[in-house]
Amino acid sequence: MAAVQWRSSGRSYDAELQRCRPEFAPVEFGDYHPLKAITVTDSKTRRGARKGSTSSSCSSSSSSVPPDPLSSLMDGTDPLSMFAAAETPAITHSVSAGDLGRKKREKEEEAVGADFEPWSLRRGEILARFTTTEKLSINLFMGSDRGKDPSPGSSAVSEKVRTRLEELDDLEEGSQRELLNLSQQDYANRIEELNQSLKEAWSSDQKVKALKIVIQCSKLLSDTSVIQFYPSKFVLITDILDTFGRLVFDRIWTMCSDPRTLPESFTVDDVNDTAKETCLNWFFKIASIRELLPRLYVEAAILKCNRFLNKSGIQETLPRLTAMIRGIGDPLVAAYARAYLCRVGIEVAPQLKDSLNRNFFDLLGSLRQISSESVQNQLVLQRVEVPEYLTLYSPAINWILQCIAYRAPEPLLMEMMERCKKLGNNALLLNSVMRAFRAEFVAARATDFIGMIKDCDEAGFPKHLLFGSLGRSVACADPPEPERLTILNEAWKVVTKVRSPQDYINCAEIWVEFTCRHFTKREVNTVLADIIKHMTPDRAFEDAYPQLQSVIRKVLTYFHDFSVLFSMERFLPFLDMFQKDSVRVEVCRSIMEVFIKHQVEPTRDPVILNAMLHICKTMHDSVNALTLEDEKRSLSLLIIGFIRMVSFGRDFEQQLSFCVEARASFCNLEAVLVQLIHTVNTLAMETSSVMRGSHSRKTAAFVRACAAYSFITVPSLSSIFSRLSLYLLSGQVALANQCLSQADAFLKAAVSLLPEVPRSISVEGKLRSSESFLLDFINNFLSTLLVVPDHPEHGVLYLVRGLLNMVQDYTWEESGDAKVRVYISALPLLAAMSQETYLYSIPKVDSNETLYGGDPKFLSEINKLCETLIGQVLDHLKTLGRDESARRQAAMAFSLFGVLLAHGDLRNNKLSQLFVNLWNLSHKHGHCETRVSVRTLEFLKHQSQQADMSHLSEAVQRLALQTRT
């Protein structure tokens, strides 16, 4: 290809814009509405009909055209609802008897309502609270082979009964295996293994073996050798009992569901004889258990199965089981047996309140045994103090009282409260009453409960625990307003006298919420000061970080005005107690999250700014070489959220001073520095727009100060593309504010940085080529250069030449075309620079159109540079031809073809010939997309019909489409 002489085509941007505007056509709407239902009439010929005949009945109902989704909204139909309705019958028919059984059970369990706290929520709390470091043991029965079910050939019923009785005897008298020296976790794992063994035995039809497992596990509940662990042991063992009860009930339910499904509200008459016999057989087996405790627990586990036998089975069984518990000598074991019976009872028959009340009254009687000699000797033997021992009763008593108090009428609650008063000095019971009764009931009578607490003996049950339970209620429900201050004072008199830091903070943390909810910052500040006073000696706060964090969360829940929050004298000293790095950062993070969520208006309050800067600095200083990128990103977002909420209004100098301080404080978080640079650039633009026409010198000086801030900060960033983009952005801002020397410095810095761009960068943890990012930046940079005037001391187009020289020297990928793409992208810029009027400009900035005024020497320099670039592109095309890279050659040729079409003066014969040659080269091997080529030809034909574009006609005739080979 011969060398060409470049001449840019003259452009009239206003005329081109007018030609590109869409034509307006009048539209008569009539009855048309975009949401109106659309009727589609299909006039296609019916398949198989005679030629020429059409169907007159083919309307929208029989058309294959899909209905209009918007029109369906007008008639109230919903496609998702119709789909669900269509699927419902199939789902209903696929439900098995077992599924129906489970649904039935779920419905019955829901009879107590969602406001009833289920056992599952208390389970985890008990396991976490009642732990031990002592070694535990499990006594397991290792039964003989007689435990297998008799073979089907056994025909005599008496023989079958005798065999079953022998199995139970074997179960209780067989060999034993004792697992000793188990840790708490080992013990829990062994119990879970027994639970799985129970399920496996049941699924393999070894029902007697399953019963043996349940009986042996129930026996473990009589062991109080490690008494501190007993509540957790109860939770683990009753899980197995619950599993057994479900398995038995499901089996009998399935037997009743054949051949028809048992109705949800079934009666005894709906149960077939086989199911009744099986159910009765289970109760007979359990009745044959000799020991009281396993017989009681196992029968309670299948209490629900009484529904299969008679209508009043559950009602008759509950009082009998309640009476059986009186035979248990250990008051702790008896209390938890009553708790389990109440748990099962309220699940299967929540309406039977009498048995719940009877269990509670029996419990009151058994509490007298706590002072007996046997119990006291046991406590001495295990070295357990009475207050600690009494807390072991709490889960059982709390559960029993919750069952009784659930939706109970107020007279009943009052009666129970009076009974507690009559017992006198029973702090354990009083504590459970306050925990179990409705918070509204307790809060309304908080003063009465305080009087009862005062009457209790401090030695038996610590009063701070009682006030802790009262605090939970008054934090959830509001006591009478005139009594609130009295309640707080009475409670805090006791709380502040607690000597143990751990006991103190456990109670104080509860009352903080009541204080924050009903009082002002004065009272909250007093509470915080008291906590600091108690927790600072001997660095007691180091063992109470969870409670101290809870205090902060509660304060933040009720105080969203940070000017009020930080005006508390003791709030920041309270934060100083968090000296463990991870905890301190977590607390600061929680404060920042609340600030960002609730701080609606920007602030300039010095109290808030100083405190938040301190908090943000704490988060920033936690960053080190081992900090994960996700953690850095999270902390950066919180600090950025704070920075965005800082505004000094029109005091721009103060805003810049804040950014200077923030830069020094957050220098290790790159995302924060980037945000600060953006903030300063925005500040510069706001300053020029607000102060335009007045104090021009002061405004210029401030903008130069902003530019200096950015120029100093950008080099500290590690990401080279962040530096490039911010150099460019800052240069654009300086240019928009007529600071030409600063803009020139930013743009030169960006150009000089290009050789440092690596060939690959990490994106989301993966290495990717940097060329696409670099090309995007260069294109953005080129678009800015149109309005940048040449420096009088550096010659014509010095920035463009400097950029192209850097591109020439940069080490590009050998198998890529990125460098040539830059050359092609530079041609439109140079063509735009040769126009008499530029496409865009900056007010009060004289671009090269004004500086040179169409000077022929300037245009000659542009043309020479364009010819050089085109020569580079053509050389590259030749190289691609030799390397047999036809697809890349076609793409490059077509790109240059487009540039010539848009910006070249095709009246020049050599340029016109190059135009045609590039078209032919791009289509030589059929790699150009046909649709694009066709549309391009149509556009050229349309353009050639314009009066000033007639010279295109000859070139268009020489362009032809070539088929793919």
C-alpha cells in the first residue's frame, strides 16, 4: 500500500446533530392504551385445508401468539398464581401417610401459639450454661442375643408374651459396660451415637433393641454424681426420649392410615384393631419395666399414643404419672421429671392445666427437701455451694412456670404470686416466677416484686440474680411511669454493691437497657461511670468483653443522636476498657454501622468529628500485613461512610483541613485515600461554582491547594490504575477551574506513569491482562486532550506526542493489537483538533482552536502525525498478513476503514483509494460480519445522496460484499 496524504474532513457538528434527530410523526391514539388487552387474530391457513380456503374462527384464543403480560394484570389474573393452582392437585396426591402424620403433629404443636417459647430455644442455652470439667461416665447395658424379635414361626401367643418378658428381664439384669473418664464433649457424642443407634435399630425392625436403648438412657437420669452437669444431661437424654416417642407414634399412625388416611381430628373410632393392639402392646412393655424412673420417662415419651386407645387416655394418664414422681427421692431428679412431663403434656394436651398446676404444687413441697441431710451431704461431697446448687433447678422450674403461666388468666397468676409470698424466703421460686410470667404482668407489679426480693435471704440465692430477672421484664415491658425512677434506684442499690466483677456486670448489663429506654443521657452516663468503676480494678474488664459489648449495643439501640451520645462524659472512657484489639475493632465497627445508618444529615459538630475520628483511627490502626483484603474493604467502607457525612457547608478551607487530617489518620487504607481525593476534587468544583465572579483570587488559590493535596496524595496509592485515573480526574478538575499549570502537571504525571503499568494485574484474585484497562484509560485521556491547550514552551501537540511516544516504547503483548488500536483511537482526536470549532470546550479556557485559529502550520503538524500513525497501522496490517492472522487483520482494517469514513476527507484520491483497499482487505477472507457490512453499505449509499457528500458515490460503487470461503 502506497503512502497517503491525510486530510481531515470538515465537520459541522450542529448540522450533523440536526440530521441525527429522530423525525416526529403524529400519532392518533383513539381507543388505544398501552395496558389495554390485545386481541390477536390469526388468519393463517389451516394445515390440511384446501388451497385458498382460510379459517374464520382462528382468534386470539386459538393463536400461538403468547398473551400480553400487562393485559393479564387488568383482569386480575397472575401467571404465578395460576401456575401454583395448576400444581396444587399433583402435590396433594403425592403426600404420604407419614407426611400427613407429621403435618398433624405440627398443627397440634402449634396449638400453643407462636408466643410460647418452645423447648428448642431453651435447649441450647442450657447446654451452654451448665458445663463441667469433671470426668463423666455412662453405664450401658450390653444385652444378649435374646433381645431379637421371635421368628415369624412362633405361633403360640403365650410363648410370645413370655419371650418379651424375658427380654425385659434380660434388659435389666444383663451384663453392663461402664464408660469412664469422658469429657463433656465425649459424653454428648456418646449420647448422640445412642440416638443414632436407636433410629437404626428401629429402621431394621429391632423394636425391642430400640426400647432397651431408651430404658438404659433413662436410667442415666438417676445419676447425679456430677451434679453441675445434670441440666445438660437432662437435655441430651430427653432428645433420645423424644425420638423414641415420635417413632412409636409414627408407626401406629401409619398403621391407621391404611387403606385410608387418618383424619386430622381423629377419634378412637377411626383407629383399627391392629393399631390399637400394637399401641396397647407398647404400653404393656413399658409397664413391665421394674425401675420407677425409666418406666416414668418412657411412658411419658409415648403419652401422645393414648389417643389411639381411648378418648380420656391422656387426661387419665397425666395425674397418674404426676403422682408417680412423688416416689423419686432426689428433689433435683424429681424437678426435672416434672419438667419433662409438663413439656410432653403441653405439647399433646395444652388444655389440661390441672396436671400442670398439680406438678407445680408438688414441686413446692419437694423444695423443702433441699435442706435435708442427704442433699446437704451430697453438696459437701461434690463441693458445691447452695447458691450454685439452687441455680440447677432454674431450667426445670422456669419451664413448669412458663407452661402454667401461658395464656393464664390474671387471677391465677396473682394466686401463684401470693403463694410465693406465703412460702417466704424462697428466692429460687421467686426468680423463676419473674422469668416465666409475662413481662407485662411483672413490669406492672415491679414494686411488689422488689418488696418480695428484699424479704429474701441473701445467703440462699443472691439478690442480684433476682434483680437481674426483674430487669429482663422491665426492659421488655414498661412499668408505671411514676415508679420507674424508684425501680431503677432500688435495683442499682443492690447491683452496685455486688463485689464479684463478673456477677456485677451480668446484672448491670441487663439494667442498662431499662435505663436507656426510659431515661436521659444523665442517668445513662451515671450507669456507665459505675460500670467503669467496678470493672477497671485488676483489669476485670478483660473477662467481661461480651457483657461490655452488650452494654454498647443497648446504648446504640436507643441513642441515635451522636451529639448526645458523645456528650456523655463516660462514653469514650467506657470504650477504653476494650483493650483487646479484635474486640475493640468490633465495638468501633458497631458504632460506625449505627452512625452510617442513622446519621441522615451531614455534620460539622466538633464533638462528633473528634470522637468519630478517634473511632475510625482505632479501626485503621488494626490493619497490618496479615489483615485480609475483605477486612480492609469492610473497614474502608465504614470510614468512607463517615467521611461522606462530614460537611462544613461553605467553609471550604475547614473541609480541606479535615481531609488533610483524615489523610494522615488513614494512610494505610487505599480505598479511603481514593475517597479523600474524590472529596477534594468535588470540593474544588463546588468552590468555583459557589464563588464564581467573587473573590476570584481566593478561589483560585483554594483550587490550587486542592490540586496540591491530590498531587501529593496520588503517588502514595499502590494501585497503578487508581493513580492513573486520579491523575486524569484531578487534571480535568484543575482544567475546569482554569488552573492550567496544575492540569498540565497532572496530565504529564499520568503520561510518565504509563511505562510502569504491568502486563498483568490481579482482579478478584485472578491474574488478567492489563491491556483492556490500559486502553480504556488511554481513550479517556485522549478525549481530554482535545480541550487541553499546548504549553507555549513545549511545542505543538506536546502531550499527544508524549503519549504516543510512551505507547510506542511500552512493552505490549506480542500476540495482541493494543498498540495499533491506540494509534487508530488517536486519529479521531487529531481530526477533531483540525476543526475550526471544537466539539466541546471548557468555559474560560482557550483550547488550541483559539490559540492557533486554524493556522496552516498547526494543521500541517496534525496531518503529518496522522500520516505517521496510518503508516504504523498499515505496517502492522502487512505483518498480520504474513503471519496468517486473517481474522485480526480484518478487524484492524475495518476499524481503520471506519475512522477514514468518519473523519477523513475522501475527496483526496489517495485517501479514497486507501478507503476502498481497507474495505477489500477486511472482507478478503470473509471474517467481517455480514450484517455490519450490509448496514455500512446502506449508510454510505444514504450519505452519498447528500449534497455535500456526493464524492462518496464513486467509492461506494467500488465496495462489494464477498462471501465467506
